[in-house]
Amino acid sequence: MKLATYTTKDNTTPRAGIVRDDGMVDLSQLAGIPATMKEILKGGESTLEKIREHAGSATDTIDLSLVTLCAPVQDPGKILAIGLNYGDHIAETGMDKPEHQMWFNKQHNCTNGPLSNINLPSVSTKLDFEGELCLIIGKRCKHVPRERAHEVIAGFCVGNDVTVRDWQFRAQTMQIGKSFDTHGPMGPYLVTPDEVGDPHTLELHTYVNGEVRQHSNTEHLIFDCYDAIAHLTQAFTLDVGDVLFMGTPSGVGIASKPPVFMKEGDVVRVEIEKLGFIENKVVVEQANTIIE
């Protein structure tokens, strides 16, 4: 299934839907189905089975041109991203291959829609892209062995680990430079594992203004999706709706000679086989003071 969170012109409250070839099926019309993606996932397989049955018989759909797609999970409790997880990316950075998985946080405020604008910050011009496979956790879990890690994955989506490079390197954790508002676009849908098959055989492309900047395959992940879950859950619980960014291949802007950063008006598109694409335009941040 392809599950989505979306709004329409007539209803700006994000709600869940299922995507079919002929459009979006509004799940809010189905009795007993929660309103949000996270709550749907908490409902487990029985809820997903009910959605599958409803999707097959539903007659009313919304044309996809009439919906605005949001990030599949609107309020992830944790967004975690792994660094240096493709060999070619390690080579272009000049760094050593990590002995252990290197994880950092992206604050949940960076969550952004698959087709929404991303900000060129008022405090930096060093804005970079990182096309990545993302996975979404579907079951609360701790101490998950690698051979059972597939059981806790609700689905996969496309992500862009947008990075403000100068702010990234100001702190060892990299957290602030990875967490600016709008810098976590993901989507377009949560694609369930049965539609994806092996998540480690997927082609990935990143384009800036139509030019290919990254091309790889998830088979080149150093630590794969199952490794990630097994490793993280040795330390802490993963909750339903948490998102893991699985690292980026070579081709990022900072590694160009000289570095090439995104600027106002640029359009960055990340495509992953079987998952679709996200496409985001760079706009200048309106640095207005907000105190509420």
C-alpha cells in the first residue's frame, strides 16, 4: 500500500489516505480508522487490513492534482540519521570508514512535505542536499535482533537530509546544522514493505535543476536498515512513527571542487525506485520574530 498524509483546499487539516491509480481514498470516512498516520500504525496489522479491504471497494476518490501531500508522519517523536553510510560518500569526504554506526538527531521541527519549499537560511549560504532512503517505525521496540528487524518497519519513503554545512561543523553532534526548519522533506508516501520487497536493491537519484548530482543503489549501504534497528534498539526504545534516514551516497555539494551550494530558486529532486520522488524549491527564509 501507499499511505499518505494530505490536505485539500477545502480541508486544511492533515488526514490520512491511501493512494490508488485513480486517486486518493480518504480514510477519515472509514469508521474505526484513526485520523493520523501515527495512530493508524499504532493500530497494527488489524487496522492496516481494514484499510486494504476498504481501499479495494471504495468508489469515491480524490484526484491527486487536488491534494497537497504532507510528510507521511506529521509528528515523528524522533528523526534519526546515520552519517558516512556509503563507501563512495566516505571517499569524497576524505574521512575514514566508521567502525561503528554514526547517528545524529534531526529535530522534529524540520519535518517538511515532499513538494514543499525549503528555506535558504538567513544566517547561511552553505545549503546542501543529501538524498536518502528513509524507513518509518511501525512498532514500539527495544533490543530487536537483526533477523527480526523487518517486523518493526511500517514502510519506506524518500528523504532529503538538507544540511547547513557551516552550522553542521560548529558542533560535534551536527544536530543544529541538520535541523533547520523545513530541512527534513520526506514522502511522497509511506510505502509498505510488501510493495517494496528488498529495501537494499533500490536505485537512488538526486537532481538539482534537472542535473544528476547523486546516483547510487541502496545495496551499497554499509549498515543496512536491519543493522540500524538492531543497533539503535540496544540503546533506546524506538517508537511508532519514528523516522530513520539511512545515509547519502557521493555527489553532495560540499564535495564538489569547488563546493557548490544550493541557492534561491534551485529545485532539488530525490527519486528512489518503487517509492516515488520528492521535489523541493529553495526559497529565502523570511526571518520574522515569532513569540507565542
